[in-house]
Amino acid sequence: MKTFIAHLFQDNGCDYTIACGHKLLKITAETKTKAKHKVYLFIKENYSGGEVIISNCEIYEVIGSEVIDVDKWYHTINSENQRKLDEYEEEKDLRDYERLSKKFNKTI
């Protein structure tokens, strides 16, 4: 079995969802033709007869994929942001100390 991704584009604007006007489907099928048929059935079941019309569809065969540990990325981002904040506060404290030392005629 192969894995395909179908990218559906919505006509008539936005349906107020994340990635407004776009829908990605993960499809497992033996061939691209069978994957296309599954997309056809999905559109028939979910997007026919209503307000939302699909204006375009692109299908991609997935050669490889990897699950990303996004929690680890957020931990790294938060650590970097905290480090920058700590550095900024330390620099600010040092500037304040130098300013107050001069004001009161004392040296570092």
C-alpha cells in the first residue's frame, strides 16, 4: 500500500477553520488511480449539495515521512526565550547599578 496526500481547495471563500479553505487528506491505496477514487468518494460524501464547494484538488504520493517531537521544539524555544529574557534583565540590572553608582559617587 502507498500513502497519498490530497490537498483540497475550497471555492467561495473561507469556512472559518484553521488553514481556511484548505483540507488535507491522508489516503492509503495501492495506486494513484485508487487514491483519486477515494478522494472522489470523500468529496461526494462531504462536499456535494452544500454551501462548500471544492474548486481544486492536488494529490501527492508520499515517499517518506517523519513524526516530529513538537513538544521538544517548544521546550527548546521556551528555553531560548527564557535565556534571552534573563540576559536582558541582567544587562538592565547592570545598567541600573552603574547609573546609581555614578549618581551616588561610588565605583563598581
